[in-house]
Amino acid sequence: MGWSLLFLAIDIASIVSSAIFGARVLLRRTRLANAQLIALIAFDSICYVALARYDYRHWIPAPYQIDIGAWAGVLNFARNLTPGLFMVLCFNLFADATRFPRWLLALFVVQMAVEVIAYWGAPQSGALIPLALRLIPSVLQTLFVGAALYWTVANWAADLLEARRRARVIITIIIGFNIVGSSLLLRVLVSQNSIANYETHLALLAANLAVTLVMLICFTDEDLTAPLEAAKTRRIVIPPATVEASDALARLRDLLDDEHVYRRPSLTLKDLADLVGLPEYRMRKLINEQLGYQNFNAFLHDYRIREACRQLRDPRMRRIPILTIALSTGYQSINTFNRGFREIMGMTPSAYRAVEPTETSEPAAKTSPQSA
């Protein structure tokens, strides 16, 4: 009975902490879509805990059981939204792209449709169809988690925002401890009719509770909400430079404007920091606060595309192949160059070269793509 009381306490603490976390983020950024997503994910987590206590009632003593009744289907739908919503959140926070992949959105709809069929209308006879209805959502949820993890770690080294870099750490931990475990362990690898499934659920719930409590206790409101707006804002307020920052900024501008260091194909943030004579973390801060970039790859894209535009406009270079121009400005792939050029200029390099000079202009600073 003592263990049952402890497990009940974990469930209650998980519900309360998720509610506080979701409310805290939402109240700080009520109108922000990412804050609303986090609040919805927190609500889905509450549904997951409540429904799990109902689903595992065979392993829970009668005094600690709950009867959800007709709400079970609604709670099941809500809890299975979590991996897909988490994927969308990671895209919004870290992908720095303008359009969510439509095929992933379509698969998200398919997953939820199968969830509805599996819960309300699954055939009871035979083994193949019930197995498929259980495996398909699990596979799709694993795919969503993989996409979320990819967007979280893909441009980690190039991220210039410290708050967003810390958020990547937390997101990675959450993916590892919670969503992967829920999608794979509980639904596929551990038999759903065994007490081991219930014990696995409790272990995952305790790990998730620990992560949530750490965020609530150790992170300030700014720590929790600052990353939510990072991907939405291409321009930031640039503070006045200190004397030390001015010297480093002057050296950086010399490297960019006179030495054209951005032409180096394999230039990294550490390479640039060594050339300026700053530690890497201060180089990251300098580019972010004094030049207004949030991503090192965006910084390189901007300078490279601006030079490419000048070369494409130069009458003396009319016969120079676009591939040559791309390579001369630091790109190693024509596809990367074309994609970056279209995102900044809204047209292909060949189309840009063909129009009259008065019909377009060079790219403005800090309006560049964020991935290389």
C-alpha cells in the first residue's frame, strides 16, 4: 500500500508541475504561438497521466483507482497529440525555416486518424489488424520524434543565442527520457498486458517529473520564454558597443569587408573567433548583439549572397558561370547556393542576373536564411 501511495503522489506531482509549467509559459507570452503549443503539450501530459492511472487500473489497488468513464477517448486523443505537437514546436524553435514540411503534417493527420480508429473502432477478432493499428502510430510517433531531434541538434553549433542553446539541451533530454520511451517502450517493446509495462511507465513519469521540476525551480521566466521568440525575429535591438567590443567589432569588419574571410568554404565560428582574438562564446555574443544575427550560418549566408549579387550585377562578369560565382563566395554546393539565394532574394541567381538593376536590390542585412 505504501508503494501505491508513492505512485499516486508521483502522478499528482506530475499533473501539478505540468499545469504550473504550462501556465507559467503561457502567461508570459500569451499571444505567442510557441507558448500556446507548450501549454497544449502540458495539457496533453496531464491527460496522459490521468488516463494512464485508468489504463493501469488492473495493477493499482482499488482505493487509488480513478474512473474516467466516457472521457477516456478524449484523453487518449489528447495524449497522442504530444509527439506531433512536440515536433512542430522543435521546428518553430530551431529549424529557422519558413514552412513546415507538408508531408509530415499529412502523416500527423494520419497518425491521429489511426489513433481514433484503434481506440473507438478497432476490430476485436484476429491479430493482424489490431497489431497494425498499434504499430502504425508508434512508427509515426517515432518518426516525429526523430524529426524533432534532428531540428534540435542540426544547427546547434551555429546557434548564436545562449538561451536557445540551453533550450536545445532541455529538449534533447525530454526527447530521450519521455517521448521516445512512451512511443517505443510502452507501445511496442514492453508487453502492454504485463506489470513491467506499468513499471516502465512509472519510471518514465518519474524522469519526466524530475526534468519539469528542474525547469520550474532552476530556470527564470526569461530562461523559459526567451527561446520562444528567437526563431520569429530576424532583427534584434543592437546595444551600444563597449570599448573592448568596438575593437573586436572593428577587427571583425576588417576581416569581412577587406579580407573577405567569409569566402573560405569551411570557415567555422571557432576559426573566426581565433582570427578576431576572442573566445568562441564571446565571438558568438559579438555577432548576435552587435551585428544582429541569431545563427552563424545565416551570418555567412548574408555576406556571401551580397557579394554574389554584386558579381551577378557586374557587366564584366556576365559570362562567368553562376557555379563559379557560388564557389568564389564560399559555397561548396550549387544547390546550397541556389537555395540560400532564393530565400534571401526571392528568385534564382539566373533570374536575378537577367532583371534590370533598378528592379531589385542587394539583400538587406540580417534577413538571411538560418541554415547552411
